[in-house]
Amino acid sequence: MKYPVVMPHLGATGGDVKIIEWLVAESDLVLAGTALLSVESDKSVVEVEAFRGGCLIGPLAAPGSSVAPGEIIGYLIDDSAGAALTSATRPALESVRVTSTTAHLRPASTLANGEPCAATVAAKLSPAQAGKGRAAFAERLAEAFATMVLIRRYEEHLYQLFLQGLVPGTLHQCQGQEAVAVGVCSALRRDDLVYSTHRPVGHLIAKGASLEAITAEIWGKVTGCVGGKGGQMHLADFAAGAMVSNAIVGANIPIATGSAMSFRLQGLDRVAVSFFGEGASNTGTFHEGLNLAAVQDAPVIFVCENNLYAASTHITLTTRIANIAERAAAYGMPGVVVDGMDVEAVYAAARTAVARARAGKGPTLIEAKTYRYRGHSRGDPGGYRKKDEHAAWMAQDPIDRLRRRLTGDFAIPAASLAEIETTAQARVEAAVEFARRSPEPSLESGLEPVFA
Ligand SMILES: Cc1ncc(C[n+]2csc(CCOP(=O)(O)OP(=O)(O)O)c2C)c(N)n1
């Protein structure tokens, strides 16, 4: 079989990109994910990865040439000779993987107001402790598994489509961070509100937003959750309590705080959640938002997803403290560090914070230590990260961990979990089909609703 390699949509404007160089030679065998070539768009210089394994053949677009999104720039062939060679190459490539686990998690020590520390809130319910509620507990864990798998399948499917030039606009993906979104949202009610970022898909899915409306939004269709005008960074589902995500780093922190203050003024027991990255914790809005929330006892939970990188910048280049959660002490609120690759630990921390907020005791800062497997955004293979770091985090994969817990501690048959995965894949493909078949917005609708 011969599969075309097409130029993905990489620039900010959807225009042509320039080929700088091919990083593999013609006739080379590559694995899915191998960086094939580097290109320059109107936004940045990025590498384009192979969407599948195979032998690279021409015609290869020449370095220096300009290529439009969707144009074929080469082919990957997958014949029996190619397959044999690929499997011979694979062990060599995979040998760089490290299977030991990381020692990144420190015991939480930085709490204000005598609140419970992470070690307490992250304590897991054992199957024995679950007692009579064991079946119900297993069912809830299986639900969390299903949502995490749905997020992973969604993100991976879109990544594959992106590499084939089929996704318009941008993508900021959250593979690896699923346990944070699902752990937090599992502790919320539908009428609680979540405020997300430029990396919103996991939060939206975990809060129960419509998969079809999210996908149609990414494709810019009228059936999209904001009518096709927002794109991937501006997703919402008000009915599910997912407010419009905000691509301005740190901007949702005071907005979620204001929303929580309004709940308090109205005497409601709803809570608001602000998700943000560790990069956002160095913005002014973080400090203003947390201080205001603390003095107002606002029912808001600040969830810092510390995935170590703000775009390509490692946290050690921007932050002198070991835990972002330590900053909570400066504002007089509990700061909790939690293993963001463990959905039960995240849920336990979120449940404590939500209970505190609903009881009128104010905000909590939760720092979830996690990792994003993909690059910062489309076309960024994340080459600034060391392979052993990446592999060590993948060895902690939140979905694999939960799968082991369910099959091991709760004797859920592996076949049931495999069925969940098949169902998730089908849902993802149906949502993409819905989006692709949906109509484009009319030109005139671009002016609605615009106020002058
Ligand atoms: C105020 C502002 N500054 C810069 C940017 C460009 N930008 C977009 S995402 C990003 C990195 C954010 O990192 P982090 O907050 O850690 O979130 P993550 O991407 O890791 O989820 C930057 C600098 C922006 N969108 N808004």
C-alpha cells in the first residue's frame, strides 16, 4: 500500500509553508511519529511527523519550495519488505525507552490554615475499605476509565487526522493529562462551572460536553459549540457547565474567581474551577485572582496542571520553587500537591477542595504533577524533551494505571475494558463524521453577533 504524506495545516493563516529540509532520506524506513521534515510557517519552524510507519518514497517536495496545506509531499509505502525492515528497526528505536518510574513527586508539605496535606487527601479507598459499596466504587472507577479513554482516543484520532492534513486550525492536546481533568470533574456537579485554557478538550469531555459540538467547533462548522467561530481554543458547553475556554494564559483565573463570587453573593452552593498550566502561575492574573478569591472566601478551586513545560520552556527556567502549590500559603489558602497521573488521588484532592468551597470556607490551590505526551501545539513534536524523561512519564500512564487497578484489585475482566475502548473509538469517529458532514457557516454569519 502507498499512503500519501500531505502537508498539515501549520500556519496561523492557513497559507503555504516552506520546506526547510528533510530529516530522513528517501527510501528510509520510518516509524509512526518519526520527524520527517522541518518546515517554516508564518508562525514558527516546526517538524512534521510520519502519521504511520513505512518506507519513504518520492516525489519528495524540494527544500526551499512552498507547499499548500493538503498538498502531497511524499509517500509512505508499507509492503512486506518494508514491514520486515520496520520490525527490525523497531527494537533499536525503542531501546531508548526507560522503564523506571520518575521520582518527581515530593510529599506535600506546604499547607496553610492547618488543612489536610496531599498525603491525607490522596489516600485511596482500598477494595476492602469500600466494603458494601465495592461494586458501586468499581463502577465509578470504570466510568472514570471510560472518560479517560474517550479523551485519549479523541486526542490521538485528531492527531492522526491532523498529520494527514484533515484538521483545520490549531490543536493543543492533552494526552497524558487525562487523570487531572477526570479526577477533578468527577468531584463536581453538572451545575458547577469549569473554566479551561488553550488545551481544553479533556476538561470539556470530562465535564460532559457534547463530543459532536466540540468536534464541529474544531472544524469551524455551524453545528460547533460556539457556531464555528471559536475553533479548538474556544470550546464551551453551557448546559454541561463548561464555560468558554480562554487562550490567554492565566486569564481564566480571575474570571473563575468572579464567577465563584457571584455564586456566593447569590447564596448558591455551586463552585467554579479554573484549570491552568504551571506557566500561567507566573502571570499577574494568577496572583491577583488567588488573593481576591482568598479574601472573598470564593468557592473556587484552582487546578494547576504542572506538565513541566510552558510551550518549550522547562519549569526550572521560570520558577525557583519545587511546588507551585507552595504559593497558596502566600494567600492563606490550602495548597495541595497531587500525583496527576493517578485519577483517584486527583479525585480525592478535588473532593476535599469542593467540600471546603461548598461549605463557604473558600478556595484551594491543587497542583497536579503531570505530563503532556505530545508537543505544545500542532506540528510541535516536542523535540526539546529528553527521550528518557518522556518514557519515564509514559511508564506512569494514567490509563494503564487505572486499567491495572480495575483488573487487579476489582477483578474487572480485561475484555470489558477493551469493549469500553472500542466504544470510545466509535464515538470519536462518529463525532468526526458529524463534524465533517456539517455545513460551513455562511459568510454573512461572520458579522453576527457583533456589536458596534
Ligand atoms: C498572556 C499570554 N501570553 C502568552 C501566550 C502564548 N502562549 C500560549 S500557550 C503558552 C504556554 C502556556 O503554558 P502553561 O500555562 O504551562 O500551559 P500548558 O500549555 O502547559 O497547558 C504560551 C506562552 C498566550 N496565549 N497568552
